[in-house]
Amino acid sequence: VESEASESNERNARRKALQSGFYHSKRDVPGRGRQGWILAIHQGDHTFKIVRPNSGVTQSGNSGLAGYDLNDKYTKCTKEETSQKAWTRDYDESLTWDVNRGERNFRVDLICGSLVPLWNQIEQVVSRSAHSSGSSLTGRDAGM
């Protein structure tokens, strides 16, 4: 009887933990030296849609983060004020983060129109030029 009650309490604790809300990572995020924050939205099938303050909704192509991964990697925040301050701080700071830290805004240059048919030749010229100068620049990286 005692072991059944223990198992029941454990199941209830896991169910409580599997709720939508704000979570912080159990480990520091590399390069930031502090915990990361997410908003986990329960999708009803033991998976969660993940939203981050710096990058928005995770577009990983899968159905979401599994509940057991959420429990392994994150802790639910019970204080609304704490999560709001941390979320706002990360959101505001992410405007100036570089691409390796998960910035929120980034520049995208698109080539269109009459340059598209010439792109292969442009990329070859940039690549040859970069190779002769010892650079690792490619046509994709070139600031045109």
C-alpha cells in the first residue's frame, strides 16, 4: 500500500511539472554564463511548443519538445515576476547578440532579378579571388 501511494505521488508530481509556463534551464547557456528561459506551451500529446525570448517559436520541424526532455533540462518558474524580468532582459539584450548566441534580429541580403542567372559565375569569381588572397570567403558570405 505504501509503495502504491509513493508511485501515485510521483505520477502526480510529474503531471504537475508537465504544464505550460515559463521554465529556466538547469544549466547555464554557453557564452552567456546564466540560465536560459523558455515558454513551454503544452500541445496535449506530451509535447511542448517552445518559445525563446531571443528567437521566438522553435522551428525545428518536429512536433515539439517531449515532456521528459522538458523535465530533464528545465525547471518550471513559479514566480511570475522573476520570469517576466528574465524574459524581458534576454529579449532586450538579444537585439545586439551575434549569430552564435541566438540573436533576435539579423541581416538577410537577397539577390533577385537579372543577377540570379549570373549567380554561379559571380560565386566562382568571388571564390577564386578569396582563394588567391588566402581568405575562406565564399560567394554566400561576400558582402555585395
